[in-house]
Amino acid sequence: MKAPCLNVFTTLPRNYTCPLIHCSSPSFPADNGRFRLRVSTTTRRRNIRSELFLGDEEEIEAEENDKLSNIAEKASRSRRMRRSRGVVDTEEEEDEDDEDSSMLLSLSVKPDRNLALLDDYEMEELDFISENPNHRSGYVAVLGKPNVGKSTLSNQMVGQKLSIVTDKPQTTRHRVLGICSGPEHQMILYDTPGVIEKKMHKLDSMMMKNVRSAAVNADCVLVVVDACKVPAKIDEVLEEGVGDLKYKVPTLLVLNKKDLIKPGEIAKRLEWYEKFTDVDEVIPVSAKYGHGVEDVKDWILSKLPLGPAYYPKDIASEHPERFFVAEIVREKIFLQYRNEVPYACQVNVVSYKTRPNAKDFIQVEVIVEKNTQKIILIGKEGKALKLLATAARLDIEDFLQKKVFLEVEVKVKENWRQNEGLLKNYGYGGHIQAL
């Protein structure tokens, strides 16, 4: 098997910003869009209309009007469905192709249960499937300080890696929505950034605002703490996460990393947290190995309200694929570079093109604040950036289950972490691109 080919363009225009690193491999086709974890094949049901015997112009005109009415009804219902999910059309009068690129997905709006059951294809179905009266569904906010294992726990519950994980604090910047579905339930998890005291940049303030808004939709809250650290009150986490709510949300304290301490110490920490924190229950887990995760799920299900699913059962997240592609690249930056460099980086997917007869093309830009950071990212003769692109491409292909051609470019935008306009454009204002 031939090794993947890395192409580095050495002949560049005078005004280039940095070498373009191209990372490619053999291809097989697949589609792009909202990330789906397929667990079953949806049976499409279509109404079969009886043939119409047309005899005069009035009948023909009536049938044409009926078709136009059905088309308008479907379009209207589709718009209502998108709004129910928090998808905002910034320019509704645009053509359909242009409209998709302008749609924004709100991370704060709770979708309507009935409309959220249907995706764009299922809108064609006119019959509704009756729901199990014992079915439970709802939102769960996962809160905690940096580096306590929130993302690892969320990934374990969903059953696959959606949130990036590193040993560095404050790796998670966005609220990552993960959907855990079963025959009798659907849990929608909000994995949030770690709660921080000192907010050094505008970025930090906007991340904490996203932490607070995550609890607005929450039917229950998980507060994750590190079992290896001396027990401490979680007032700050609760204040930052659910302080604005007028009602008390059921709260579970998850004592993570129990595999790193002795059983006797676990019992002492359990006793302390049960005595000195205002939570409903404390459950020790090892998110890394999955120990105790089922107990956490059982507790959540006991708190979720009865009702139908918010999303189709085969979806693992409502975030689009390009969001996860950017997160994978950012994870590799955290793993490869040290000190301040990873925190000064913002990763954006500039272009994602699905090509049926060739490998998918993905163009990524890495934004840094200083030219010195750009030099470090690129490395001598572009070697560091080539290593980053290769590692990112392999994980992207594993995640998407398709082969891709990845292009990575580094750009400098001074003090982007203090620029509110740029931060909103990068998705820290509570909205991300839906497609």
C-alpha cells in the first residue's frame, strides 16, 4: 500500500501568507452536511395518489394549483422546522443554494418537539409515527472547571468522540451538542467550556456566556469534578452555569477519575461532597474507561420529562461536519505545540467540497495573533505544519469515514481574541453555520 502523498507548493506569489500544506489520500465518495451516526435505515413512506382522469382545462388547472399548494405547504413547514431548531435564514429571498450557506444554527434555542422529529427528507412523509408514551427526552448541561473530564464523559455517553480531548486545560471552547438515543430515550448533552475565574480576553467572557446559556434549556445538570484534587465547593461552577435560573434544576455531581485514587479515598470524597455541596446525588466514575457511566445515564433518565424525541434517532450531533473538522485540527494543534501557541489559534473551515469522483476537498485556515506564532506553527521548511496536516487528515478521514484532500494555511489577525466581531463570526456568539 502506497504512503499518502504530501504536496507542498514552493512556488508562491509574492504576497502569500504562508505555505499551503496539502494532505491527500485515495478517495471514495460520501455526502457532506449534518453529521449523522447511522443506527438504522429509515423507511420512507410516500402517499400514492390515485390517477386523475383529466377531461377539460378546469381539471388541469385544479391539479396544477393543488401541486403548487403542496409545494408551498412543504416549504412553509420546512421553514417552521428550521426555526424550531434555532436555524435562522439571514436572507430568505435568496436562491436555495445561496440560502443554505447563510443558515445559522442557534446553540441557545430549544427545538420544538413535534417539528424537530422531521428532517428535510422526512418532511415528505405525511403520516406521523406514534410515539412511545413512556419515552423520555431532554437536555443535559455538562459543567465543571477546566480539565476535569467533561468532554471524555460526554464522548462516553454518546458512544463516540465528538468533543476533542487533550491533557491541557480549556481545550473546549464551544458548546458541543451530542445526542445519545435509545429506544426509550433521547439525551441531548451540552459539553461546555471549563468554568474559569480570570477572564483574560473577550473570548473568555463569551465562552462563559455560552456556559450560562447552556443551562437555560437544561432539564438537569451534571457538575464534573476531579477526584484526584482536594474536595472544594462547587458554588462558582453552579453560579456561572445555572445562577441566572429562577428554578432549581436537578443536579448530579460526577466524581471523575476514580481510577486514579484508592477506594478508601473515594469514600471520603463522596462523603465530603454529599455533606458540603447542594446537589441531589454524587456518583463516582472513570470517564476514561467508562466505569460508572451507566449509573450517570440512569440518573439522567430519572430526571428527564416524558415526551417524544427532539431529533431523529440516527443523529449523533446537530453540528455540521465542518465544525468537527475544525475541532480535529485544533486538537492536533494542542497536542503538537506548547505554551501559549495553541490558545492563540482559531481554526476555520474555509471550503468543504464534496466531489463524487475524487477525494473531498477541505480548505482550513489557522488564525494566530502574532507572526512569531505563525513561524512556530509552520516550522523549519514547513515540516511542523506538514506533520500537523497529516495527523489531522488521518483523524478527519476516520471521523468522516471517507478520504479527503486537506489544505492548511496559517494567517495572522492581531488580537482576534479581543475582537467581538471576529469572535461572533467564528461562532462564539451562540450561532454556528448550519451547513
